Amino acid sequence: MKSASLFLALCLASQPLLASELPDLGDVSQGAFSPHDEARVGTKIMREIYAEPAYYDDPELTDYLNNLGYRLVAASPENRLSFQFFVLRDRTLNAFALPGGFIGVHTGLIEATQNESELAGVLGHEIAHVTQHHLARMIENQNQGIIPSLGALAVALLAARSNPQVATAAIATVQATSIQKQLNFSRDNEREADRIGIQIMSNAGFDPRAMATFFERLQKNSRLYENNAPAYLQTHPLTSERIADMQNRLVSLPVKQVADSLEFQLLRAKLLASEGSPEAAVKRFSEAIRATRYNNLAAERYGLVVALLRARQFERADQELNRLNQSGARSPIIAMLGARIKQEAGDIEAALTRYQAGRERFPGYRPLLYADANALLQAGKAEAALALVTDHLALYPDDYRLYELQSRAYAMLGKDFLRHHAQAEAYVRQGNLDAAIEQLKLGLKSHDGDFYQMSIAEARLKELMTLNKPDKP
């Protein structure tokens, strides 16, 4: 497990660097390292990320980030590529692209953005790294001696998170000429990602000036960090020339006044309310509301309810929720919070009533579906949970969370074969074929499936074992 964690740490430290350090070579680099290869490598890295505690499996935030991301992807020059956006619970300011269109965002970066266009600017920049195939270009340059230098830099960046002195020593082992070469490439790619990102933001209806504003604020604040600059600046080198280049591009674009979505405001408040002690969070939001220090009252009150729920002040949380609902704010995120109050207070029937009402008002919101199914399982209503999840798997056959819930329902009903089969399908959708194969083998050993089910499982096992064969050297 330690080796897997180290591998992940190196990936997280080095992949953002890889994504930003190549010259503009066009699509020639796709000749050897194909989109299929990129997807395969990215899936393997994501397998490690899914297993890490830092992976923030929050359905609401993940749903929002993917909706925002795909709004930007739809406005990009390469809108046919597949993307997946995910969150890491980490207070550092960072975001990074992995091969295959996987884009990670730290919670700290979301908290640091002052409006939705700033967050869209960061995502647009990372999307551009993917659409311009910067990662493929890096791999195509392996024979130029780049990879060894990047490996040393990755170790240095990893060490810098805990010991800047160790990082300095690690950097000293890399040849100066090689470092300079990497930095030159980085400037080329960063400028290209800025240019494409600005175009994506403008096409998607966001304020492209927010990208320059956010990066300029990072640059101004970086002087306060001395040698411990934010992770985003370490992996995305920022210069005055680069910011000036962005500003020059923005001159010809019309000024846009873009209001934040309520979802952005609510989920940013949720993250802020989850920091520090529950009592401190309650005090912070209470005082902000009392002193009218907020941009959005609904989001501030939502943050207060989240903090009160953390502090297990259920009665006051419900009172503040009523005030929030009376304000006219309408969102499935608010509906979910209301049901959670009852669920965590131990009133599972009231929670189920609220989940059902929320799903009726917002039928396409999957986080409500997951939460409702989970509450049904908590209430011992496995048959109802199974029916709910199975119905929606027909609509969302690639949703690993639905398969996990289905597996739990089958386990409660004592159906071992079906439990293992459903869990196997969940693992497949997370790229973990080894675990999926093991689950299918366990299911076949249970002998409680019928002939038809066992035949399907055997065929699926053969298929996965073929897909899981080691890559040829």
C-alpha cells in the first residue's frame, strides 16, 4: 500500500508539470502516443486516486464540477473528447490535467476563487492542456532526455509539500541546462493553454477577464509565500509577460458581467463551512449574516446550516433551513441538506419523505437519488432501494455509485452472487479490473445465481481477463 501511495503522490506532483512543459508541435505527436494510450494511462492513475483518502467523493461537488466542465468542453475546439472532473480534499491551491481527459481540482482552489468565472478560467486552462495534447507531446519527447529531469523535479515538488530544504537539495541534483529547457517548454505550453482557455471561456459565456484576474492575484500574493509558493504556481509557472499576454488578448473581447450560479455559491459555502471546528464555522457564518458581510445571503445561510449540522445542532439547523427556504432560493442542493438534517438526527422516515419530495422537484439530480437510496438502505428497505437503483441504471449504465448501491442492496437481501456481480461492475467503471475480476470469481463460487446469470458472469470474467492482460513491452 505504501508503494501505491508513493506512486500516487509522484503522479499528483509530476502530472501537472508534465501537462505544461512542451513546445507547440501540433498533432504530429499523436502518431505514437494515441488518444487510446492517453485514456489507458489516465485510467490507471485514476485507479490509484480513487483509493486515496484525499479523493473527495462528494456527489454534489462532483456533479457541479462536471456540469461546469462540460459546459466549457462544449465550447472548446475539440469538443468530442471525453473528460472527467474530480475533486481532491486538499487546502492547497492546485488543479491539474492527467492523460485521457481527467482533470483534478483541489478544494483549496475552489475556496480561493472569488467568482464562478475564475473557477471556469482555471478549468478552461486545464481543458486546453488536454485538447492541445501537451501530455502526449511530453511522452513523444522521451528520447530527448526530458523524462529523467522531470522525475527529479517531481520528487522535489513532492518533498516541497513537507520540507522545502529537501526540495532545494533535490532540485540541485538536476542539471541546470535541463531545468531551463523544461521551463522554456513550460512557458510555451502555458501561453497556449491561456490562449485556448480564454477562447473557451468566452464561447461558454463566462467572463474571460476572470482568468487574468485570478492569475494576477496569485502572482501578487505569491510574494508572501517566499519559497513556499502555492502548488498551482509551482506546476504552472506564472510570469509578468504571461499575464501581459493574456491582458493583450482580452482587449478585443467585449466586457461581460456574468452572475455566479447559485450552485457555485452554495458549494463554495459548503466547503468553507467544512473547514476548522464546527463551533468556529457556526460562529463565522452567524457573524457574517449578522454583520451583512456576504455576497449572497442564501449561500451564507446555507453555509450556516452546514456548520450547524456538523455541530449536531439539529433543531437550530432546521430553523435556519426554513429561513433559507422562505427566502425563495431553490436548488436540489438545499433540498438534500434538509433531508440530511433529519437523517443525521435519527428521524429516518422524515428524511425519506424529504428525499422523495426533493426528487420529485428535481428528478434529474443524481446526488438526490444516491442519498435517497442510501437512506432506504439505512431504513432496512432494501427492496425499495434496489428497485430505485436498478431503474436508474437503465438510464445511467456507467454510474459506479449506482452499482455500489445495488451491491449493498443485494447484500442486505442475502443474494451473494448478484452482490459480487454488481460490485464487479462498479470496479470496472473505476478502472480497477483486478478487483472486478476477483469479485466475479467470488460470485461464481457462491453458486446462488441461476444458470443464465452464471453464464453471463463467466462471459464477463473472460472479457475482463482479456482486457486486463499486461501491456506488451
